[in-house]
Amino acid sequence: MKFYLAPMEGITVFVYRNAYASLFGEMDKYFTPFIMPNQKRIFRTRELRDVLPEHNEGLYVVPQILTRKAEEFQKTAEKLKEMGYQEVNLNLGCPSKTVVSKGKGSGFLKDLDELDEFLDQIFERVDLKISVKTRIGMFNPEEFEEILEVYNRYPLHELIIHPRVQEQFYNGHVHMDVFEDAFQKSVNPVCYNGDILLPDDVRNLSERIPNLEAVMIGRGILRNPALVCQIRGGEKLTKEKLFALHDMVYEGYQQYISGEKNVLFKMKDFWSNPIQMLTNHKKYAKKIRKAERLSDYEKIIRLLYEEQDVDRNLC
């Protein structure tokens, strides 16, 4: 089984990827948060910094592109190829209302004729492997049968399916029946994405679909960075490793982000997931959210380390 780190906007950037790889090192691919090109520019400063080769040494990184214009996708892919990238990913899964209102991300799934034309153009023009990360529709799971017919017309390097519709965001159950049917009917390799939080989730998935070869994990890794290690038979998460990850991420953000409040904002984001793995964490989570200075934040983290441990019932 291959494992991929999902693109999580503002979180799984190069600072996190490098810290994770250094300590846990179990991912086959790392997908970047989306790059959103427009007519005036290809990369925003933070997007360029995230894909610079010197910030991703030794990792198989796949930049993700969010657009509905073939020319923008082509120009971005060409720049990424110049940097040495082998694969790019098309975002057809983002459920954000801001993105969807512009017909991008999962919002593109309601315009299948335009999507078909878009795919035809990028596969004609782009000399890189192209994978797609997708939802199964906008409103109803039944939409995916027609969507998959479009995907099957093109040689996707990989089709990464999150089996929810856009309207669900990240709520409600995943539609495993739709994923299972798509796995059988897709002419391209398929990867599963969605609600992998425990090792048993992968075991159950493998029992249901024995030939599945790839799984993408997002929130499950942010919550328990040792998850893939456990799935592969390695050690469970320890307090020491979790806080070592924190220290590396904290140091990285202080190096690349200016302004105390900006660093503090990023670290509050960091803790929103893994703090759930610690005993009696709620009062510390509240204190972290209320911290206004890095000196206060550091005192809270020091107490959290000294007073709590990983909750073994959650591993």
C-alpha cells in the first residue's frame, strides 16, 4: 500500500512536510496545498516558496493546481517542470464556497462539457504526469457515474477520489458504494481519500477493496503523525516525537514567517488536530487559542509537555 499526504491549505506546507518526513518519513508522495494562478501571475509568494526545489529536497512532491482555464494550468505546469517536478495534480475536490462560486475545485464538476474540453487541452499541451483529486459530485453521489465517464477518456496518472459530494464538505458519511463502483470502472489507477483516522480504517478498506494500492490521508495524519507508521507495523505516537515535530515546525515558521502574530496563528492551526491525542487536553487547547504572545504560548506548550501524555486509547 502506498500512502500520500493530502494537501491541506495553510498546514501541509514545506515547513510541515520536511518536519514530518524527518521524524516519521512514511509517505510515498506529498501533495502541496493548491496553487491558484491567474492572468497576472502564476505563483503568489507563499506558493512559490512552497514549491522551490531547495525546500523539498529528498521528497516526492506533487504540486496541486486550482484553475478552470487550460492556459493557466499549462503555464503553471511548464514552470513546475522547469523546477524538476514530474507530476502535477488538478484540484477538482475543494468544497469551499469561495472556490466553488468561481466554478473551480469541485465547482467545476457541474460543467462537464467544459471540464471535458479543459482536460482535452491540458493532456494535449502538458508534458507531465497529471493526476486528479476529485469529489463525486456537487449534490448527489449519482453524479459520479457521468463524471467518471469524462475521466475515463484521458490517461490520468492517478484518480484520487474523496467519496463525498461538495455539499457535504467534510461532514456525513463517505459513499463507499460509489467509490467501490468507481474503482471497478475506472480505466486509470485509483487512490482513496477520506476519513482515515485509525489503522483499522485502512484494514477495513483493504478488506473491502483488496486490490486498492494507494490511500491519501489528511486530517488523520495531522491528528496522529505516527498513523502510517502504525499501519505499517511501526511504533505508536509518543509524546517525545509529537513535541519534536512541534519544535521543528515552530522553528521553521519563525524562520520563514515575519511577525509574532503570524507565527502564533500558524501554531494555533498546528495544534488544532494533534492536541486531541493528548490526555486532558481541552484546557490547554483553550489557553493556546487565547495566547496573544509567543512567550505566553511557549509557557503553555511547556506545561502541556510536562503535565500530559499521549492518550493510548486513541492510538
